[in-house]
Amino acid sequence: MKLHIAVAVALAATVLTSLAQSSGNITISGTVANNTSITVTPTAGYNSLDIAAGETDKDVAAVNERSNKRDGYTVELQSANAGAGTQAYLGGTGGNTDVVNYSMKYNGVAVTLSGGKATVTNVAARTPGTGVDKNLSVTLAAAWVNTDTYSDTLTLTIAAK
């Protein structure tokens, strides 16, 4: 009986050895999700513009655009006050109809509004991992307006292509 068991074990080992392969494969993978983001950091003095004396190319925000999308991304800037128009302006409060028109530059390039918004970045590649830093500045002529606080809300929106 012991001889039969020993022969059966030896035969099984021979069959298993003959079925073994000389190489094998394994496929490993990982997924990277779309990471497209924008960070807008106000610059010192952004909310204390000198309306009476005017401002020229006053930096109001530092912007970091970041995207890992191979096809690139766009950034749109929108002025709440411009509405569907082409002119951004600072508006007063509480029935004050005075306005202070202003212009903008994004990363040194003049912004032209259409329908209250403009595409300020349109690229066909991803950014470096740390993103791309740009600045937003405004220019306004000296204005003689009613005593009030004048403001506009600018919205920057990034979208992957």
C-alpha cells in the first residue's frame, strides 16, 4: 500500500511540473482623475480702489490655473455688473445710479467682454503640476461720483477641454 501511495504522489508531482510555465504575465494599472482647478487670491488693496484719483494696472488678484487634462483647458472671466454688455463697471448701492467704468488685464493682456464675459485662457495642453500663475489687474479713470461704496463681482471659471 505504501508503494502505491508513493507512486501516486510521484506521478502527481510529475504531471504538475509538466503543466508549469516558464514565464507569466500580470497587468497592473492605476487611474488618474481629471484635476482641473483655479485658485483666485486677492492682492493687497483689491477692495480699496482709489476711485477719486483713478488706478492704472492695479493688481487685484493672483490666479493659479491648474489642469492635468491632455487636451487643455479654458478660463472664462465674467463681470456681474456687465450683464450681457461689453463694459465692466463698479456700481453704487441703495439707488445710487453712479457707475465707474473700468478695464481689465489678465496676465498683461487686455480683456474684451462680450455678453459680460471673456475667455482669458484657451490652451491645448496641461499645466505643470504646480499650475500656471497669472495676475488680474484693473484700470479706472478718476471719477467724481456720489459718496458710496462701488463694487463689481468678477468670476473666473476653469473648464477642461
